[in-house]
Amino acid sequence: MTNGDNDRIHTVIVAGGSCDLSTYSYLLDEACLIGADRGALHLVKAGYRPDLCGGDFDSVSGEEEELIFKNSASIKKLPANKDATDLEVAMEYAIKLPGEIHILGATGTRLDQTFAAINLLKLCLNENKEIGRA
């Protein structure tokens, strides 16, 4: 993360689910951007330079992973065998940043991932952290 991230008014986490990022440019342009696994690829392909990309990157090809790494400010490569989802790790990081958190692309492709994403909202509740509405 860069020094200016604490000056940003909110954080947007982009997960690997279905999401047309062009619809949310008003939200993405002034945010600290975190790409969770394939969500990092969505950000890069949409022309954004994520502040942080994290995950095991098992949902992208080697060429896509290289594209993510080349176009991101910071990378947190996680082991494939872990106790948390990539989105959960991104949420734990975002909770520490100032402002509200917006989550895009957390639903729409895998039902198990959708349920996991909904359950992650409890992390924010436990930390009294506000989740924004798009």
C-alpha cells in the first residue's frame, strides 16, 4: 500500500464473481483498491492499478497472474492450502483501513463463494466497520 491510502475515503474489494466494473467507476476512482484473486484481474483488465492484490491466484492462468503482478502496486501471494478464503483475507486487511468498505463481484458465479461472502459481513459487524452500498 502507498502512503496516501489513509487519505482515501473508502476501500473497494473486488472479488472474482460477476461484476461490470464500468458501472462502478464513481466508486472505484477515489478508493483504495484491493483485488481478491480473480478480482485483481478484473481490476487490471478494467484499467485500474490495484493498491493491493491478494490470493493464491488459482483461478487465473500463469499469463493472467503475470499481468496482475505487473500492474499492481502490491501483491500478497497466499498459499493454496489455507484456512481462509482469498476474500476473507482481503476483508481482514480492509477492516484496518479508514472509511467504509465496498465489496464488488462477491456473488454470481459460485454458490459456495456467495454464501461465504455473505458470512464475511460478520467480520465487519464485529469490528463496527461500515459496509457501503453501491
